[in-house]
Amino acid sequence: MATKSEGIQRLLQAEQRANVKVAEAKKKKQKRLKEAKEEAKKEILLFKNNQETTFQDKMAKSQGFGEDYTAQINKHGQEEAQKLEENLRTNEGAVTKWLMELVSEIKPEVHRNYETTGFA
């Protein structure tokens, strides 16, 4: 009978050791899950912040409040002003001459509407 009770004792001890190992494994698993959850929360928060920053930048640029947009508009305006100044310098004489000719050369003619009515 001693062998039976020794065998039972061994089985009980083995079962206890197995239960301890299973409990340790469960604790480790819970710990890993908790760490993974915390890391996922950190990654989600980082992603959310990056997306928010990107969104704010796009909104600022699309509404004309971005520095790049303002600089671009100023540059374009200066380029257009330079083109107009250059056109003025090159064409000023010809336009003045053309206007003076139109004003000084008077050609009296009957208006075309007057001619079509038959009163002429």
C-alpha cells in the first residue's frame, strides 16, 4: 500500500507543480497582453497626433493662412507688377502716339444707323 500512496502523493505533487506552472504562464500572458495593450495605445496616440498635425497644416494652407501660401501670393504679385512695368516701358510711346492720332484726326462720317433708316 505504501507504493500506492507514494504514487498518489507523486501525482498530487506533479499536479501542484503543473498548476503552479500554468498559473505562472497565465500571469506572464496577462503581463504580455497588458504591455501590448499599452504599446498599442501609445502607437494610436502617436498616429492620432501625427494625423491631427497634418490636418491642421493642410487646413492652414487651404485657408490661406500658411506662410508658404502667403509668400507664394506675394511672389506672384511682384512678378505681375514687374511684367506690367516692363510692358509700360516698352509700349508707352506707341500707345501715346496711337491715342494722339485718334484724338487729333477727326473724320466726319454719317453714323451707320442713320444711313439704314433712309433719312440720309
